[in-house]
Amino acid sequence: MIMENTYKESAPERPEAKRSVFLWIDNLVNVDFLTQKRKPINYIPYVLYLTILGIFYISNTHYARKLQRQIIILEKDVTNLRSDYTQSQAKYMNTTKYSEVEKRAKDMGLERAEKVPYQIIIKK
């Protein structure tokens, strides 16, 4: 029995693995150089500094958003109070007119004086 030479069948090509974001970041940011010269424990102060800085940044952002919400609420209150003040001022201006005062005085039974007021002087 004579064997023939045949070509080896190649395995079916596997589709290329999908590139994920994490693989891209891993290839972009290679941090192996950090452990080549120094021990990882030497980096603890830097990591703590960056952690504290991050916490400060986050807390500052939350505080700013809280203040912004309070400012919006207070601006609405100021708008409402300004309109109330304008209405009260208009009402006051209307009620202090001479004709309005005279109408209210008539309702209470008061009449306009016919004589001019005069001063009584007592000599000792």
C-alpha cells in the first residue's frame, strides 16, 4: 500500500477576538514599569494622596450641586416674595387715596369737618 502525499488540512481560522475597552486600556496604560525599580509598598503614599484628592473632589462636587439646588429654590422664593410685595404696595397705594379714605370713614360714621381746625391756647 502506497501512501500518497497530501496537504495537511489547516484548522479553520478562528475569528479574531473582539477588542474590548478594557483590553484597549490595558494595552494603553502599561503599569509594569512601576514595579521594576521599586517595591510596590513604596507607592502607598502616592496612592493615599490620590485617594484623598479624589474624595475631596467628589465631596466638593456634591457640595456645589447642593448649593446650586438651594440657590434655585431661593430664587423661586424671591420671585414669589417680589410679586407679593408689588401687590401689597399697589393695594396700599389704592387704599391711601383721599377718596378711598373718605369712603371708609363714611362707613364708620365719620364725616368731613366743615370748620378748619384751630388751636386752643390757654394763658396762665
